Amino acid sequence: MATKDERLREIIRHAYANAPAFTQLMDGAGVTPDDIQSVADLPKIPVTSKDELVQQQRANPPFGGWLAVPPHTLRRIFISPGPIFDPQGPEHLFLQEGRAEAFEAVGIGQGDIVINTFLYHLVPAGILLDDALAAAGATVVPTGPGNTEYQAQIAMGLHVTGYVGTPSFLKIILDKMAEMGIPKEAVPFKKAVFSAEPYPQSLRDIFEGEYGMRTAQTYATADLGVIAYEEPGQPGLRVSNQLIVEVVDPESGQPVPTGEVGHVVVTTFNKTYPLIRLGTGDLSAFTDETHTRLKGWMGRVGDAIKVRGMFLHPLQLKGAVASIPGTGNAQAIVRRPDVRDEVTLKVEFSGEDADREAVAEKIRAAVTAACRLKIDTVELVAPGSIPADARTVVDERTWD
């Protein structure tokens, strides 16, 4: 099997020859493919942020110059929040075999029936994790999110042994089972893999302590897939063998010392969509000098934050609010009073004679449609109430 350095040299040559955006990036930095001989050489290449990727796709649709294969070879095109178009090529099955490691770490495999509660439409989460579960040998029930009581009935009827989704949604399903009179010892879930939101110790105590499950969290993004995953009993999150992960200074893009918090930057070996040194916007740190484990998610570099598994982007939010006449500055505040994220949207509004309740509902609908995220409360405030330099998205959640 080729080493990571060998695979890196190959993907750099391929991307430089076939992805115009990467060619321009390299030429602008005065770097040639021959300058990148090992992982240690990657800092010679500038980091591309997700915001820059969004801007590149808008300026050069649909893929911003990062597609490195003929378009007719694509199997799927996903749409992630931003919006970002994520092309999937013929090598996706090989990549999913590598991502199956996250499920194998908790023992999910042949003989397991697993409900996958991530979305199967538009965004890649549901389908990509479905493929990875299949690669691990499991049988998948593609339930998607919502329909809590039906999820509980399916789990009981099929004797589902595995769960994939957010930890907060599993708690909601378990609470529904309790309402239905199902005792804890009769709950069939034995294994669970979580992503898209932090996994607090309070929920781990419930799942593992009260229900006896074997659980693990993964760190994943729509465009990169599973970046790292938890191995029960081991510290931190193990970095996937299918990626190169760096932790760098957010300003310089240069590696930070082991243990120091920095920006997580990822390079793929995906020849269809060779994202090289893509900045995730997330903060983390390596646990030791091997750089094979991350300490976990430790915050965000930019303004976009993940809410209920979806990124809430300031630009999308502002655009949706601006589509409603009479609106001004807006600010979304994310809180977590229990196990569910709640979003309160404050919007400056100048229409004195308008039906404020109707306006609030129009804003809610516009933002929900644009960001694909339900807004719990819309508050109309007086013009000037929100400072022009205030953050558009404020995260007030706490994680025990």
C-alpha cells in the first residue's frame, strides 16, 4: 500500500493538472508540484477556507474550479449549507471503505441492523454514512430525521441494534420509548455512532450507564466526510487513514506545536474533488507527537456554527432576512437549555403599521428555507438595536 507521502505526491500532480482553482492557488504562491514531496511540505500551499470555497463556486459555478474529472463521470452532486456543491465521483466506494473504520471501532458490522437518522436528500450525510455502514457489513434502515414515535416503532419492530445520528435525537427517541411504556431493558439499541454536534458527558452517562450501549462520536464535515472518530477507551479522536489532517495557526496557516489549539486543515486523496488544505473552520489540537489523534472539537474559527447538525452561515442568514422589506441588521442567538439547540433570531424592523406577527413568520420561513434550519423564535426589534459590528451568529451554548 502506498504511503501517505506517495499518495500526496500523486494527488498534488493530479489536482495541479486538472483542477484550475488549485493550479491558480499553487501558481499564486509560487509553488510547483515538485515542491511537495511529503506531508511536511504542505504548509507551502495556502489554506483555502470554506468561505473562500463558497465565493469561488459563486464566481466560477458550479464547483469553483476544483472539479478534476469530466463532469459526466459524477455519480451524485450534493448541496451543503453555504451553499456548497459537493461532487461525488466513481471512487466514493473506496473512500467509504476507509470511513467504515468509525463504525467498526464500536463493533458495528455484519449482523447489525442500524437506523441512519441523518438526512438523505440534498446534503451528503445520510447517503455517505449509509455507504460506510454497508462497507462495514451492517444492514441499514434509512429512516432520516424526525417522526420520533415511528422511529421508536421501527427500532422495536426490527430489533434495531445500532443508531447513527445526533446524540440529542437518540435521547428524544429513548424518551419517546419511555412514554410508550417500553422498559429500558427492552430497548434494542446496543451501539451508537454520533456526529454533527458535540457529545456531552451527561448523555454519555445515560446511553452507556443506563442503557448499556457502546457509543462513539465522529468528527465529520459534508465536503470531507469522517475526519476523525472515537475509539472506546482511547483518548481523543483517531484521524482517518483516508485524509491528511493538520492543526495550524489560523492566521499564518503554519503548524502549531503539539497540544496547542489551532485551525483544523484537511487534505483529501479524492481525485474527483481534490480539496487540498481545506480549512474546516474548526478548532482542535493533537494529543501527541504522532499527530494521529485530535482532542476533539474545541470551537470555531469563523462565524459559521453548527446547529442541529447544519451549519448556520452568516451570509445566508443576512441574505434571507434582507429579502423581507423593512428589515435591517439581524442576529441569531443559539442556546441549548436542554438537549436540543434553540435559535432565537433578532431582526431590526422599521414597519410601524405592519402586522408584526405576519412579518416575523415571513422572516422565519425565509431563513428556514435559505439555511435549512428551523428558527425557534423571531423577535422584531427597533432599528439601531443591533450594533452594525455585532456578530451575526452568537453561540451561547454550554457543553458539560
